[in-house]
Amino acid sequence: MLIRSWDRGDEAEWRAWLAEGRDFGLLAANGGPGHGPVLVPTHFLLDADRGEILLHLAAPNPLLAAVRADPEVTLAVTDDYAFAPGHWRGEPGTPTSYYASVHFHATASVVTDPAGKAEILNRQLAHFQPERPDVRVTPGEGEFARLLPGLTGLRLTVREVRAKFKFDDKKPAAEQYALADRLAERGRGLDGGARTQLLRRNARRSGPPAVPEVPACPDGARI
């Protein structure tokens, strides 16, 4: 992923963005000679402080064979994307895509022992359905004991995080606000999310837009 100096996201930014509820991504592993990468859409649990990501897959999933052959993987999370037509952006009138994307480059460990799988599942359950603390996995007990052999856990040790927030940050603030208005006017797909990120990035860089002075009436009252 190409990241320009003006659209690079820092750690505080990508952490906050993911913490808004973005816990579904695309996991990629090398498919080996003669094969393309193996891709799996999946929910995941990020423990950023410990530098690890936990998830589970069905035991026959082909990504697991790819990981056993080469444990270096990438998990990508992308959201708040929108197409910006060229005529919105001034000269030279080139269209572009707005999006936020965080890539975790990691080393994957396959977890097959029942206790290790139960730990991963229980941490995911606590995250995804905290309203049901009574539903937990214990090897050899309950309904999950029958299902546990059909699942395999993955523990990803994060080596590098690369974050990109591509929202025309290189343009002057006034042009960015005009682009935000365009997104609000169109209002389709993920335009609202893209507009939120565009305005947030602009505010980080330049502060809120200036409020024009309101002229006064002759008696000093505001109109």
C-alpha cells in the first residue's frame, strides 16, 4: 500500500478508528509458487497493547495450509471509502478514491490444542457478545466441546502496522470543506463516513473553519 506523507495515519489515529467498531478484515497469506494469495474475510480481536490479533477459522480452511507453509500474513481493514469525481476536485480534474485502511503485517501461529482454542474463542466471545457472559467454551464440556475439533485458532504477532487515511489532505482547507459538502449532498454508500474522516483530518491539520463575522444592525443588534 502506497502511503504519501500527507495521508499517513499515526498510532493514536488508527487505534481510535478501529475502536469505533471495526473488527472485521481481510486476512491474506502467501499461496505458494504458482498460486495467488489466499484471502479470508474474518472477524478478529485486536490486542494492540500486546501486539497480537486473535481469530479462528474452520479447520479445513485453505488459509491454514498456506500459513503452515509460510506464516507471514497481512490483515487489512478498510472502510469509509467513496469515489470523488474529477469535477469535484478542481484542475486538472482527476478523479480519486477516498478511504481509510490499516494493514497489520504479522507472523501467524496455528493453535490446535483445545485449551488454546478455547482461550481464543472465549476472548472473542467476551468482545463480540459481552451481553452473554454465561456462554463460554470449556474443552470437554457442553455443546462447544463437540464443535471445538472443527475449529483452528490463529494468533498473529504484529510486526508492523501501516495506516493510510486518503482524504485529499494535500489540498487547502477550503477545498476540503467544499469536498465535504459534495459528499454530504450526494449522500450515498459510505459518503457519510468518508466525509467524517475528511473533516476530522482537516481539523487535525488546520483547526475548524473560520466563522464569518455577522454584520450588526445600526442599533447594535445582530441580524
